[in-house]
Amino acid sequence: MEAYLDNSATTRVFESVKDIVVKTMTEDFGNPSSLHKKGVEAEAYVKAATESVAKTLKAAPSEILFTSGGTESNNMAIIGAARANKRAGRHIITSTIEHPSVYNVFGYLEAEEGFSVDYIPVDENGHLNQQALMEAVRKDTTLVSVMYVNNEIGSVNPIGEIGEKIKKKNPRTLFHVDGIQAYGKYRICPKRECIDLLSVSGHKIHGPKGVGFLYVKNGTKLLPVVYGGGQQKGMRSGTHNVPGIAGMGEAARAIYEDHEAKTEAMYKIKALFTELMEGLPGTKINGLPGKKSAPHVVSVSFKGIKSEVLLHALEEKEIYVSSGSACSSNHPALSGTLQGIGIRKEFLDATLRFSFSVFTTQEEIRYCAAALEELLPLLRRYTRK
């Protein structure tokens, strides 16, 4: 049996997504910038996808920019906003447990472009310290960037509450949200949650890899980071990735169809998995349980076993999990998130992330738990003291 429990890294595409991607690669393969019939047909796919995505956010189609994925969306939002608004101030803010595609961008802006950065700590559950954030926001703060759902432990920030507080203290401060692990799991309304910029990736919601989008609230001052032929109103030049965009639009439509039922099913899978993990000796679940955190992520520490060893032992049984963020690299490193929430030293290199999707079954969960029950005492027996 195979159990794929690494859905925070990437997901299997919906059948309807596969169909539209194949169709736009083999039949309706025109360049939407071309003036002939094939180009017009391709442009129709881009327009339909834009409208589909915008509808899920209760946004205007003009507020959607397609990108190559979450990393580019985050880079475009942060670098584009920081540079566009630097006359108003060079102070920007993020948290200590952001994804590398946010955290490293702030490091670049600080080291290479002279921006002043405040890194806000989180509590033991991965929630942003709002008091520290509010104390950090000042007159020359042009940007705050916070993740909606943490990609390693599934903690959920109260984005609407945070956004409202930022705008109350400094209405000119832009609020960027990394929504890559939240979109498709929660209903996000940028206008209600005071979000100016929102990053999303297609392959986290059963869409294709290599495509994502950035929501940019109308009127937001943003400079492009890619220049060329002027596509997407000059904000993101380059030939449209029509198959990816069409697939992204279909994935967005499909993931929000019967959305509450999909989310509830994932929470049931999560509850079963959590219950089975709590029954195993020497385990510790990181973050808040149940509906106090995201429906698709559970972080588990296993006392006395290195995460990479356990990961490959599970792989031998065709059970696929992650030892952290698969988005950064395939080279193991200590998790910034686990360090940020103050996890004990012996668990820093002994933690795995299990993540679920609408395709995950109870059989997969039970198979994984049975495998762990078999492997843990065996691996601990051969671990050097």
C-alpha cells in the first residue's frame, strides 16, 4: 500500500485540472498575445481563470496577477512594495518563522538595499506576538508580511485582526499575507481582512506546479520585478503560461466547490491521525490540536530518532512525509519554525510533518500509524545513546 502524506509540499492534481492543462497544451495552445484566432482562444482561458480566482476572494479580476508560483508571488509582493514605497519609509516587518521565500527576501532587502527590518517573535503555538508587532509599527513602516498558515506546524494567525490593528496604527502600511498554505483550506476575503497583497501557489490546491497568483488590491503601489513585453499590465512581463493559468483557475474553482465538506473531511482525517499518534510512546505533537490549527498539517516529534532516518524508513514502506519545508531545498537543516516556537533541543532534528488533502483516506492514516508502531521501537533500539 502507498500512503502519500506530504500534501503541504505538493498535491495530486484534480482530474478536471489535468484535462484542461492537456487541452491547452495540445489543442488550444496559442499565445494569448497573438491577434489571430488561436491567440484569442488562449486569451479566453486566461480571462476565465482570472475570473475564477477572483471570485474565490470576492475580488475584482483586475486585482489578480499570475506568477510562476508562491516564491515569485512573495518576492513580487515584498520587493515590489518595498521599492515602490521607499520614499515613504524604509522600515519593514515580518515574523521569525516565515517561509524562506519571505524570510530570505527580507534578509536581502536589509543587507543589499538598506531597509530596516524588525523580526517579530511568535509564541509556543506559532502565533504572532501582536503586542510586539504593534509596538514595531511606526510612521515610516511601509510593509508588514505575515503568513496565514504556518507550513510546518499548521498554526493559523488571526489575519483579519492583525490587519485591522496595522491599518489602525498606520493606514499607509501595506499588509502582505503569505496565503500559500491557507488558500483552499479557508475562505479568504482580502478586503474584509485588510489584506493589500496575498500570495497563492497552484500546486498546493491540486493545481499544476509552476503557477501561482498574487492578489494586489486596486490602488496598491507596487513596482514590477520582471520587465519585458508588458504583459499583465506591465506588472509581470513574459508569455502567459496558459496551461498553468487554466489549471490554476480550474483548481481554484474545484477546491472551493463543497468547500465546507472538504475541510470537515480533512479535519476528521487529522483527528484520527492525532489520536493514533498520541497512542505511540515517545511522541510529541507540536502546535494546537483540532480546529485550533489548520486542517491539513500535523507536526510530530519522535524522541530519540533522527527525522531523516525515520523519513527514509517510512519511505521503504511507501509512506511519504516531510522533515520540514520541502519548498526550501532537499538538504536537511534545523527548522526555523521549530526553533521559533521554542521546541526542546532534542526534538529539533527528530520531527516529521504529515500533511493531508481531499484525497487522503483513513486507510492511509491507519497504515502509517501501524508502520510507525512497528518502526519506532526498532529504530530506537539501534540509535546510539
